[in-house]
Amino acid sequence: MTGNAAVPPSTAARLRAIPFAARSELVEAAWNHGYRAERGEADGWLFFASAEGVPGEIALAVADSESAWFLSVEHLGVAAELNSPRAAPPAGNGCAAFCFATQVELRRALSRVFDLATSLPTLPLSQFEVGIAGLGDSEVDRIVRQRVGQDVFRAALMVYWEGRCVVTGIAEPALLRASHIVPWAKCTSDAERLDVHNGLLLAAHWDAAFDAGLVSFDDAGGVLVRSSLDAATLTALAPERARALTLTHAHRRQLIWHRQHFGF
């Protein structure tokens, strides 16, 4: 998911005062993709934030003759994972800017930016902390705590992995499982437990195989399969048709634990 596209020339000389028609299109694009709090205009950029508390301000701009559209993001984690062509410099307090040939591409990127900002730390952790406020340390409280955490974690993984099993492409929610790479009980902190980089969205049979250590994944996202699996199991899993996972460095770090723990 990490974008490593070449950086085009500086956007600074290409931006202009935004005319009314383009402004309306940028405001509509931001509004339709979750950024409904307008934060003003400066240096040819329109600034927006989420009205629902999703972290990270964004800014939008347009080049002369609408030949290019620009998106600047403040959220460092989003910037690292947005697979779009880079532009420079970002707006205001932004950490990265991206360039698009069409407004359609800009809107598609805006949708992904909002999803990433929703699912990446620290928002799931904050939601979890709100959900467990007031709980003690009794056995019942610990069960409730884990249930709340699993629900928040699943919701975040559904958004992060765009509602599809990362291996099979299955998109039926009832058949998908939020699979921890390092299990809940073995995580060293709630931050690790709620981190989407410690999770894969898997179809139920792949989740069971992964949890049992019958399969794992290498650093390139390729499937690793136990040589002891019987023919019927291999037919059901069909690893030869598995998609290669798109992994970040954080995913790879967690998968090292999984491979070592299960002896791959």
C-alpha cells in the first residue's frame, strides 16, 4: 500500500486562486468523502477536517486550467500508505501532497485517505478506550474488554482491507474473520492489540489455518504452507490461487513473530 511514485515538480508555481466553479467541486469532493469541516484557504489550498473526529487535516487544490488536482494530508500514517503520485510541497502542516490528472482520481484517493485515517492508529485504540471506560479487572470485565476490542479491531480491518479477504478476495462479511498476527493474549499492549498492522482480514478457513500455524506469509506477501497438509486441505485452501499480500514494514515485523512461533 505504500506509494513510492516519483515526485513531480513543485506544485507551488502551478496553483492559482481557486475560481468559484472549481471551489464548489473541491468542497463537494471533500464533503462527499467525510471531510465536512471547512478550515479556510491559504496559498491556493482549501483546508478541511472531519466533523466526526477522524484524525488528520487535508487540503485540496487545482492547477491552472484544471490540468492537475492536488491533495495534501497531515496524517503521517495515511501519507505512508496512500499509493498515489507524490507532489511537493504539501500544504500548511501537511506531511505529504499527491497529484492527480483527473478529479475522479482525486475523489478515489480522498475515499482511501478517509478509510486509512479511520482504521490506522490511533483511532481504533481511542474507540476501544472509550468502550472499556469504567470496566474493572474481574473475569467478566476481562471478557467484555476483549469482546469490545475484537469488535473495534474487526471494524478497523474491514475498512483497512476494503472488506475483502486478503488471500481469496471473498467479500461476504459473514465469511470474513479479523485475524490477529500476534494473538490478543500475547500482545504487549492494547496499542498492539488494536493496530491494523497486527491483523489480516481472512476468509474463515484461511483464518483457522493461519491461527493454527498451518499457513503463514513471507515478507513479500507470499503464502507459506505446511508440507504435511493433506490433499483435501490443500484443495480447500487452494494456495496456488492465493493473492500476494500487500504489506507494510509494520505487517512484516508482526509476521516475523508468527513465522518464528510456528516454526516456518
